[in-house]
Amino acid sequence: MVQNRILIVDDEAVTRKNLTRLFEREGFSVSSVSTGFEALERLRDSPYDLVITDLVMEDLDGLELLLNIKTRFPNIEVILITGYASIPTAISAVKKGAYHYLEKPIRPEETVHLARQAIEKKRLREQVEQLEALVEKDLNAPTLIGQSSGMVEVLKLIKQVAQVNCNVLITGESGTGKELAASMIHSFSQRRNNNFLAINCGGFAEELLANELFGHEKDAFTGASSARTGLLETASSGTLFLDEIGDMPSSMQAKLLRAIQEQEIIRVGGTHPVPIDVRIISATNQDLKKSLNSGGFRQDLFYRLNVVSVEIPPLRERKDDIPLLANYFLNRTAKRFHREVIGFSDGAMEALKNYYFPGNVRELENIIEHAVALTSDTTIQLKDLPPDLSELDIFSFDQSGNDVMTLKALEQNYIQWVLNRVGRNKTRAARLLGIDRSSLWRHLKGSEFED
Amino acid sequence: MSLKIMILSDSFHLRTEAIRYSIALAKRLDAVLVLLILLPFELTKKTPGSVNTVLKLQTRAADAIRQPISDMERSGVPVESTIRIGNPRSELLKFLAESGKFHSIVWGGGSDSINEKSHWTSNLEADVKYSVLVPFIKPEQESGRRSGRFSQQRRVRKE
């Protein structure tokens, strides 16, 4: 772990000694000097995260030192120590870029807390700069952003699975970045120099989806004046991303299964098989295992698509990523809108961290873009965020903790599966289930799903 | 394809905070709103005048939601509305089966009734794959303490 480095600047030896002892006890790496000029020399020679300086000093005072540091070492945070009489000066120093000021007499807990916050802000800014550099280096490179343990695992898995030529199923709520994850897998894979094509399986009627995936021959239907290749053929040697795979109609599931198994397709209206070599990455925000039980999704196709699964956690389960993501979107939007907006007030960041985010990263991005466009300040204030974030608490009953299905739920799923198999004919379903029709009716009544 | 956000209620009354939040969320996600009113009623052959009762309920509900719908439309968010009368849980599941996918469901009905374990939404998460969001005015913005299933922590309905 990187040790936090602090430089203390004070012309009083006792203050230097006390602060050094305090921060060393808390695990910081501490140096101290007695003048502003010495401080600038130290900063030139060694890297520091934070400078804590007295405001009133001879030769070079705290304010001049701050301005020098912000010009020559803009990434270093500065905290000023001041007596009561100098507070207005300290406040103006904060406006000129100091992180905060400490009023004498110094309170140890407050001092350490403030120092930690300042260093955390510096580290966050560095991470955002690194990310931006990464994105600018290759504008086409997709990047999922996150440093929480959940996302670190996801990113590790994406890099691992990219090297293996197998189909991948990505799950996660809407707005978590499933397509971005698929695109990352493609860009890290051996197939990266070939096509990455995407289609939303929920957005097309059955015939249209068949046409998009498999293409068609000339005169296959009215208006098909020429032959057209489908996505499975065009993505050959590359990757095809099938979004909302859970919404694919059953007849299409059978055709897709055949294409994956045989590695060939037959165009609509065609008779000759065309060989393909395509990696399929599919995504869903549904519980496909539940759809298997109810007969909504083919089991054999599920196992073909789900060779490796990647689950992207919702934003509310990785709140540690909110400051990083928020700052990333802030910098990007500020540049795009040519606005001088550099950060968030504590209140604004707290509101973001406390919000539920049903729309996940996409919703956060939208909130930040609006805030940057509307703010009249250099930092996003609470008033710049949508009012519901600060005025409402959002509670939810969701499926977390429901991994184990109850016996009753399992029984109901099985009954529904049997009913689907027999075209919802209750007499045949009851016979298959080995119960009489009135018992089946009682079960259905119990499930509150009355046909 | 637009995302859909459902505002769900089992009464004539729609909570203001639910309407406010649904509009804000729909704007952020570029979604359309679908207002679903489920009025509990058991229709039996023995119930005298039951058809008339259903019709009256239908009319009363339509009158009650006219203003909220107009508020939603004025805010620029497209809105559709449906009134169903019968067993609320069963009607909700049927409506979900017919209407395709929703991004989220926002509870717009009474906040006290949903706090009871015997309420029809109890254990709804086992049947419905969506998170059901319940917006409340923050405690610091309203006097009095909340109690019941949502008293301590967000997201988890108390056992």
C-alpha cells in the first residue's frame, strides 16, 4: 500500500514536533521544514501528497507558499494553519486552491481526518487523470470504470475470458454497462481486428430478427431485390453481441442454437449452408435460469451461450465507485461543454453516494451532465443535483438474498412449466403432475396467478 | 425502444412523492411512464350488482388519476394508464405478462398499507423480477418517525 506523504511547514519547532508525532502515529510518512523556501526545495526533490503550512511566517508566508505550490505542483493538496485573527485570509486561501484551513489550537482528530480527506481527493483526481489518459490514448478502447472489489473482479474476469475463444453471457441490470463489457472482451481478444457487431434481440419482430441475424437470399420475400448477409455472417472472425437475449422468441432460439452448434447458417429463403466463425457474447437483465424453469428459454441454448458468465454489479452495490465515476463524467462533460467545473461539494457527493440509482451508471452520467450544464459555481453543489436526490429516500424490495428458492416457489415454477408444456391445458397438466384438477386449481389459486 | 417505468397503486390516491420521483427518473432515463391502478374487488355471480360496482369503480378511478396524468404530461414525460379491477397480485402478474418489460416499478399507493406484512405486495419480489421502489420524503424534511418494514434500512423489506 502506498504510504501517504506529508510535509509540515511551520516556524515554530514545537508545532512541527507535535504534528510530526501525531501523523507518524497514524501511519503517515512525515517531513518538516521551518520556512516556505525550504518547503519548495523539498517539494522539488521528493514527491508529497499534502503540505500542511502555517499561514503567518517570515520571508515566504503560507499564502505565497500556497500560490507557488499550486503553480509548480498543482496536484499537491495544501492545508493552512491559522490563528483566529487570520481566518478571513485563510478563507480567501481556500478560494485560491487550498484544500482547507485548520484553526489553532489544533485538534488532533480533526487534523488527521482533514489530512486523510485531502489525500483521498488527490488520489481520486490522479485516478481520473489516468483514466482520461487511457481513454484519450485510444479513443476507441472501451473502458468499464471501477475500483471497488466487485468491479476489480469483473475487470479481471473480462481480461481472462477475452483470451479464450468461448461464448460469454453477461448479466446485470439495465445501465450497468453490459455492452461496454462485451466490447472490452472483444477488444482484448484475438478477434479485435475484426468486426464487433451488436443487436438488441428485444427490439425486433421475429421475422425481422431472423433477417438481421441470418440475412436473406434474393427474392426470399416481397421487396428482397438482392441478397443480404446477416449479422452472424458479417461478424464472422469477429464477435456478435446479442443484447436482451432473454427476449429472443423461441423459434429464433432454435435457429440460433443450430447456428452455434453447426457453425453455419442458412439465409432466409436459402438452401445452402454458409460457414461462420463467430464468437457470441450475449447479455440479459433477466434471470434466465428462472426462464429455463418456466420454459421461456431453451436450456440447451442457455448452456451454449453461458460457457462463462460475467455479472456486472449494480451501482448501489459498489458505492465506492461513485466518486471515481462522478469525477470522470464531470471532467468529460466540463471539457465537452467548455465549463470550468472542477469538483463536488461534500453535500453533493454525499447525496450521490446515498442515492439508490435504479438506472445505474447511465443515470449517474445523466445527473452529472445536467449538473455541469446548470451549475453557476466551479464545484457542483447540492442544489445543482435533481431535487429528489436530497429530498427523497428511495427504499426497495428487490431480489437480493433470494438465491435460495422456497419449496413453494419451486413447486409453483414447476406447475407453470408443466402448464406451458401442455399449452395451458389444465386437465393434461394435472394428469402429468399426478394430481386431480381441483388440486391443481387450489395450487394455482395459492399462487395468485389465476388463468 | 423506450424504457418503461410503472407507477403502481392499489387505491384512488397516488402519493405526490411517487409521482415526483417517477417523473424525475423517467426524464433521467428517457423513459415513458405507465400508470397502473389495481383496485381490489372479488367478482362473483352471487354479488348483487357487481357489474355496476365495477363500472363505478372504473369511473371513480379514471376521475382520480386525471390530475396526476395531466401533471405527468405537463412535465413532458409520455404517460399511459390502465385500471384493473380484481385480485391485485393476480392482475399485476397478468399485466406484466401482457405488457413486456419494465425498467422499474415505483409504488405510488399508500405508504402505510404497504408497510403491513399482510399486504398483497408482501413477498412480491419472489414473483416479480423488478425492484419495486418506494419513495419517501426524507425524515429531516417531515416530522415524525417511520415505522414498520422500511423503518431501519433501505432496500430490505423486513421479515
